Amino acid sequence: MNYYIVIPAHNEEAFIALTLQSLVEQTVLPTKIVVVNDNSSDATSPIVLDFISKYPFIDLIEKTSALLHLPGSKVIQAFQTGFESLDDAYDFIVKADADLIFPNNYFETIIQHFQSDDKIGMVGGFAYIEKNSEFILENLTDKDHIRGAFKAYRKETFKQIGGLKPAMGWDTVDELLCKFYNWKVVTDATLKVKHLKPTGANYNKTARYKQGEAFYTLGYGFFITAIAAAKLAMMKKKPLLFIDYIKGFWKAKSAKTPLLVTKEQAKFIRNYRLQKMKEKLI
């Protein structure tokens, strides 16, 4: 199977060489890697160019955008720039962050999953962060969710869900739309990806409101949003974030912010979320 990787990167000089090294050491190499250097002011580009001189399947695209780091929109716009530079000769497409170390059998295993069942639409491992000199599971999400830092999509799935949405919540709506279209989402606990920079390290107050806005644009409604907001705030061990998330939801609702999904998809998503909640209570 051919696979392409797109890596949005902004000021990642501390990590990107480690990420690229782990990719060029894969037991099954990617056909193409595109790094989108999004307005970096550090040595990200020279580091990537050094890899390009040794590995012709790596490419670099320079992109200029706003400096403010808001989760979702900026990174997906950069991803889209990279994706548009690619041809259609891939079997699956990968969006990866520039601060990861993949185990060397990562993509060989991903391929095995895709080949095992043609209804598998997405596959991913789990993120591990360094704490007290050892890597532990970055426990921010459910075990059946693939982290936004490393997403692998079957081509047909990627096209059917309409690609990635340039908004916060993109890495949840993609999986919900997979379910809507009857694709399977598979996580593999044996695939441990080192995540070198904790999630949300650069996000500001505006970004915290964005999470509540994301719940609204996913079509959750207030009841599901309140439960999801409470759960996420507790997982992050910052209970007061719940207030920010709820404020973000009501801001989006009062502004009549467009949803990321259709009415039919929103209804399916609410029913799916409620069903998952009931399963956990039983």
C-alpha cells in the first residue's frame, strides 16, 4: 500500500528531526512525506532541507499564515496546503504532527489493519508523554479515539467524509462521520507513539473557548456538551475549564456559528454520543 504523510510544522526545530528520523526508519517507508513549514521563525526549514538532501521522497512547502496558535483551523489549513500538492496515487493519507517519534513498525502495522478489513476507514496508535523520565499514556481521550497528532485515513474514507474540517473539533468530527458512513475506526494499543510536546501547550484563553464552540459545531446540543465539557475538564485536571467550555458553547450558539455537519449528521452524532454514554453507565 502507498501512503503519503503531511506534517504541518510551526517552530518545531527542537523535535522535527526526531519525527523525520523515525519516519525514514519505518519498516515500510512512506511513498511521500510533505512538511508544510507554517510561518516558522526558527530552524525548522533548514532541518527539513537536510533530510530532503538524503531522502528524495521528502518535500518542503513554505506557508505564510497568522502567528496566533489556535487549535484546529491553523494546523488543518497547513495540512490542506500540503495535501493539495500531492497526487491521487495513495491508498491512505496520514496527518502527523512534527513532535512525534513513531515506533519503526508503526506503518507496517497500520497497513496490516487496512488490509485485514476493507471497512476499516481510520487506524491509529496511542500517544505517550514523558513524565519523570519515562513515557506514560497521554490519557486525554477514550481508548477508541485516534489522537489528532497522528491520523491515518483510507483514501475512500477520507474523500467520503469530505477531508479535514479547518476548525477545532476536526479530529472528532472525522471519526463521527466515519461512523455515520459505516466505516470502522481502529486503535491499536501496541503502537506507542512518543508525543514530545504535551497537547495544548501553546493554547491561550481564546483557544479554551474554542473547545466549547467545537462541541456546538459538532451538533452535540447543550446536554451532551455539558457532560463532554465536565469529562474533558476533569481529564485535564482543571475543573474550571468547564466554565470556559460552556461559555464557548453559548457564544457559538448566540452567534449562530455554522455547524461542521448536516442536520442529519448532527442527529446521528447526538444519538451515537447518548448511546455511548448509556453503555458506560450500564
